[in-house]
Amino acid sequence: MTKAAATRYVEGIGRRKESVARVRISAGKGDVTVNGKKLDEYFSISRLRDYVTAPMRKLGIESMSVSAKVVGGGINGQAEAIRHGLARAIVSQEEGYKGQMRSLGFLTRDSRAVERKKYGLKKARKSPQWSKR
């Protein structure tokens, strides 16, 4: 195997809220790095680590190294963006997983975002307290 073949990877882009993640997968031992840090260092909450590794766990894939670069948003949006990008990368590598990923909901981009604040209101929908006089 040549050096170029050993460093071959597949990339997927994932998005959620304001977060954008570039996820690269390659053959490896199953280690996950996010922005140059190990998964446990970047996401201290176990629920977020489970979000990130969900596509690999549901398909039973263990022999894959994941490297993600994520920008924008908060940690929850970043975790879900990485999950979306990872699912897209797995499908682009192996088309046979597309139906499974689609039924699990990993390929659908979650388009929910914060509603903008309107003038005259305190928040997007909350109005000021009404006073009779």
C-alpha cells in the first residue's frame, strides 16, 4: 500500500443551527478527534459524545478514524452538526448504508433555528405586560 492510499479519506459536511462541521473518515482504530482534541476533551458531556458517535454505533462500524473541524454555534449544535457530517461521509463511502441512515434520521438536516426578535416585543413572541392605565 502506498502512502497516498494509506492517507485516503472521505469528507462530509454537516450543519445544525449556526454550526458547520467538516468531517473526514478514514480507515483506522476508531479514534475521534474534534478540532485537534480527543472527543472526551472537546465534549465533556456524555450525551453530546453519544450524539457524535451515534451513526457508527447504530451501524456497528468500529474500524474508522474520524476527524472533525467544526465552527460556529454552541456545543449542542456542534455535536449534531458533526453527527450529520459523519452520516453523510459514511454514505458517500458506502452507498448501502443510505437507507438505514435515512430511516434513523441522520441524513436529514435539522433546519430549526432561533426565531428572530420582533420590534415592540420583548422576545420573538413574548409581548410586554399589558397595563390598563
